[in-house]
Amino acid sequence: MNIELVKWIPWLPALGAVVCAGVAFAPRRVRWIAAPVCVLSILIGFLITCGIAGGIGYEDGTHQTVTVFQWIHAGTFHADMAYFIDPLTVLMLMVVTGVGTLVAWYACGYMKGDPGYARFFAAVGLFIFAMATLVMADNLVLMYLGWEGVGLCSYLLIGFYYDKPSAVAAAKKAFIVNRVGDLGFAIGIFWTFTTYDTMRIPEIIAAAQAGGVPGADTANIWIPFLFMLGAFGKSAQLPLHVWLPDAMEGPTPVSALIHAATMVTAGVYMIARLSAVFALSPAALPTIAVVGALTAIMAATIAVAQYDIKRVFAYSTISQLGYMFLGLGVLSTYGAVFHLFTHAFFKALLFLTAGSVMHALVGQLDMRNMSGLRHKMPWTCWLMFVGCLALAGVPFFSGFFSKDVIIVAALDMGLMTGPQGQLEAATVTGRLFGPGTLYTTLAVVSIITAFITVFYTFRLWFRVFWGPEEYFTGDEHDVALDHLELHDTDDGDVKHITISHHHEPHEMPFWLMNAPLCVLAVGAVAAGWSFIGGDWVEQMVHGRAGASHGEHAEHAMIMGMSTHTFMMIVGPVLAVAGIWIAAVYHLWDRPSGTRRAMQYRHVAFLLHDKYYIDELYDRAIVRPLRALAHVFDALDRMLVNGLIVQLIGTVPGMIGRAVRPTQRGVLQDYGLAMLTGIAVIAVLLIMAKW
Amino acid sequence: MELSTDMLSHFLLTGAALFVLGLIGFITRRNLIIMFLCTEMMFQGVVVSLVGFSQFHLNTTGQSFAIFVLTIAAAEAALALALVVLLYRHKHTLDAQAWSELRE
């Protein structure tokens, strides 16, 4: 397939977004068209991606560039609307367009009846455009464009229900926290240009692989930290993770697409793409690993104490992103990207099934208000089960394979690092407390996190679908209740009426909403089986431009067996133990779970309240800023407005009052004025003559 | 006959005197018609200067321009008096002060 076709991957959804935006002004009868337009535009993008996937080279560093048009040419600053296609790009595109199509398909049914139906799909189309641009960008400026674009669409979609104050606040919070990261990214880009004198990514990677620009030591050390800040903001790592749980105010398809599968993985992608630059700074990669692991365990502990089913998955996403960053930090870009790939499938599946539950219960999200739903919603129950198994890392499901790679890499780094920090051969028997202690600790942390992950995942599943059947519906009237619509013949808009009766939860329509989930479930199971096709995921990641050859294939030895085998044993053990404990407290003997929670209620409150980080930010940052704003407002009103502006304003008035007496209304004054003027000119002329 | 510079200065002085008197009259008088008469006098002052220069340079340029000036004065007379009539119809007085509302 002609590689020039990749131009359409971002631009078709953009076109679709424009069409959807136009349709938003049309009467309701026509608005349904927005959905197929959006889904088709993304689906075509996916097909194009699959088409070119066969034609790209898998050898190290081969890539092709497709230029759409010349954009900025200023001296050495070249930033074109150009797309850089290498195996990593193709992998990311498959995730973006593939999961994007499925989520958009699901959203056709989920968003039915919502007055903002077309607006939703316009924003989703715009998002796919921005995300595809980000992933395919040939230069850092274009990548930043996509970066900002996905932030904008995230804002639009989180604040989709714009008359809900909590949604509006969440959208603002997401955008502002993202901005903090973006600042770091932007400064990093500026500095990269002054150091490498080019904006094009392939050239930067080549220069970095060759050891960087000579003499630019400070730049080499600090640029990765700036980029890292951007990645932390976009991918919700500590300390910039606070926006993601609040982002659950958006519609569930948004949570699935943007805050699970695609946008939040942009940070991981950016670091993977620029890994050659990160390798130049000795402290950067360990920092990423530490932050990733810390975020993973912190978010996992918080998820244990959340009652809102979407919040649980939100913190789970933060935690799994932490795993990806840990993978990046231990030089296992393969592990990180592989986990990104599998996570997209099972997390999207989990969010969408949670959305089905929410939809069925008219907006109810609190797991204390629902129980035993599996008879009413069998498909949703078992689809979510698949997702839960994948998330928990149960063997042969996708999550198991990808998490395995990361933890093994961490253990290897920990056990194989020699005294000078270099990697030694695998024959060195594992020292638990050697120079690589940091990594060993991180590996242990991530193993503990895996256990907690299993626990909170199955806590949710057991609570929602098992046990005695009882539920309290919510009160969300935006959710379509087809049998209760009244059509107004004038403008075709639907009037909703308030329901106060007990609405029966029912399964979602199959072809519209459950079918895409089945596809996702297949992915959640099989995405890890990449060894079937000759380990194609690993080939794609290692075949990217700028891949270093430091990612070793040998494993360290721990307790007499290779780390790989070690994890193959530990993984299933953890999974079984986690499920068993979750079953004890949430399936078989729920009162004992409540008793335990009461016993340790101070810990429970701490976890439920997210370690009070939001409150900390409020006290330390938001309130001082607001006070400062009041100070500046007073300054503005009194000094700038009062003194300076009004002072300057009175001057013309004074001049006017001075000149006014000359205008007496006497006719001959004009003649007199002319005479005076002529006299002055005559005098000047005569004086000049002398 | 060529004019000497002395004779020329006489001509110019006369012209200047006529012009200045007309100017002062225009500025000082309140009657619209008298104001107009003074502008006519200014014209005549210019004509005298022109004729004097014509005789000084011994060509007819000045005199032919003087004819132009007379023509223009006549045309202006027609216009000006028409305007005065209109103005009179509004205020029923020929006093220029009546129009002093055109001010701040």
C-alpha cells in the first residue's frame, strides 16, 4: 500500500470532525449521522495503518517520512507537516485508531439521546487527529501541536456536560495541570533546538545516538528532565496525577479512549521515541523509574479504598502508567510499549463495561449501591471478567506478559548492575543488596503493586456482579430512556421527563455496544500472545529509529533460576492470592471486610481521601495564587486604573477647556485666524530671506 | 512707459491700503452686506497691485489676470448675495452675531 496514504490517518477524522460540528446545528433527526461519520473516518485510518504495516522495514532505524506540506522554514528551523513512519509509529497508530474505532462504535449507543451527540463526535474526531499527529510527528513542533491538541480535546470532552459545575471544574483542572507539564516540554523543545540546531526527530535521534552534541553537557543532562516533566503531566504521574480521577466526570467513552488507551500514553510514547536523548543523561532514567514505581504503588493503594467504580479504574490507569514509566526507566522500552499496547485493550474494555453498568443503573457509580448484577447483565459481567483477568496479570491473558517483561527487566537491572553501574553478564549471581539496590527495590515495589492490583480489581468485580441482588439507581437524566421520550414536532428536540420509579437495569444492545467490547476482549486476551507472530511487538519496538542496543536479552539469576522463570512462578501465585483475598472480603464474607475496614479506618480514610494530595495543592498553591490575584486586582483597580489611566484621561479635557474660548461662534474669527496664519508665514519668509 | 521702482511702490502701497482696509472692515463689521462689500474691496486692492506689476514688467500678464479677478468677483457677488438672502430668511436680520450658535 502506498505510504502516502498515511496522510489520511489524521486528516480524515479531522474532516469528520468538521462534518460533525456542522451537523451539530442540524435538527435532531439528522444528527445521528455524526456517529457513523466519526467511526468510519477512524476505521479507515486503522485499515490504512494495517495496510502499511506490512511494508515498513523492521531493521534498526529504517523509517520513511511523508510530507503533507511545508510549514515553517526559518534558517535551520524546519518544521513541516510531515509524518515519520517507523515500526513504533505503526504500533501506536494501531492502538490509537483500533481502540478509537471500537470506543467510537460503543459511543454510538452510549451517547444516544444526548443533545450534544454531534458535538461529542466532533471532539472525538478532533482528538484522533491530534493524537495521530502526535504519534506520527516528524519534528518536535508538530509533536507539540498534537500534544496540545489532545489536551484541548480532553478539556472539551471532560467538560462535555458543561452545565455540571463539577465537570467544568474537572476540565479546567485537567487542562491546567497538563499545562504545567507542557511548560517543561516546551522549554525542553526550545533547548533542544539551540543544542541540536534542528527540530526534526530523526536528526535529533541520530545526533543523540552518536553521543550528543559535543560540549553540550548541561543540555544533555537537563533536557531529559524537562521532557520528563511534560510526560508526567500528560501521563498523570506523581505529582501531576491529580487531574485524572477528576477527569472521570466526562462521558465513559471519553474515559476509555482518552484517559486509558491513548492520550495518557502519549508521555510514554514520547520518552520511547526520544529514548536516545534520555540515554545521554545518567540521572534521567532512574528518576523515571522511581517516579513510575512510586506512582504505581500509591495509585494502587488509593484504588483499594475508592467506591466509585470509574475512580477505581482511573487510579488503576495511573498505576499501570507507573508500570510503563518503570519499564522505560529500566531500559526496557519494549516492556513499556508492550504494556501500553495490552493496557489499551483491557483498560478500555474495563471502562466501557463500567460505563454499561452506569448506563443501566441510570448514572449510579457507587459500588456500595449495587450488588449481584450478573443475572441482569451477563454479557457485561463476563466481559469485565476478561478485562479484570488481564489487568490482574493472570497467566495467558495479555497483562501477564507485558507486566512480566517490565518486572523482569527491573530485577535484571537490580541484580546485574556492577560496581561502576554498568551491566554485567548474567553469570553473576544475584546480589540482593549490591549497586543495583535501587532497581531491586523498585522491582519489589512493583511486585507488591501487582498484588494490590489484583485485589482491588476483583474487589470491584465481586462487589458489582456477585452477592445478593440489590441496587439503587442514580438520577442522571441525560441517559437516554428510549421508551420515555416525547417528541416535540417543532424543532425535533426530545423532552425528558423526570422518573421517580425504580428503573430495571438491563443488558446493553449487542451490536451497538457489546460487540465492540467483544473485540476488545479478544484483544485483552490475545494481545500478549505476540510470540505467535515471532514476537512482532518486540521487533517493532526494537526496530524503531533510535533504538539502543543496550537492552540485553540475558537474564540475571535469582534463587537459582532466571528472573524470567522467577516471575513466571511469582505472577500466578500473586494472582491467585489476590483473587482469594478479594473473595474472602468481598464475595464470601462481606461483613468481615467491613469489620476490617472499621478496624483500620484511619488508614482507610487516608486512602479514600487520596493521601490528601489535592488538599495539599489547594492549600499550598491554589489559595496563595488566589490571594495574589486579589492583590493584583486591587492594584489594578486603584493604581493602574485609578491613578494612571484616569490621570491621562483628564489631560485632553484640560486642553479642550483651554482652547474652547477661541470658538466663539463669531464668523469673522475664521478670517482673523487665516490672517494671523498668513502674517506668521510672511514674517518667517522675510526672516528667511535675510 | 516703464515704471520706475518708486512709482511701482506707490501702486503697491495703494493696493495694500485697499486690501488692509477691506480686511479690517471684514473682521470688524457685523452687517453681512457690508462684510461682503469689504471682500470686494480686498479684491480691488489685489487688482491694483496686479496692474502695477504689469506696467512694471511691461507685459499684459498682470492686466489680463486682473480681468479674471473681476470676473471671479462678479461670480462671487452673485453667490454671496444669494447666500445672504437665504441667511436673512432664517433669522430676519443681517447681523452676523445671529449665527454665533456655531460654537462649543
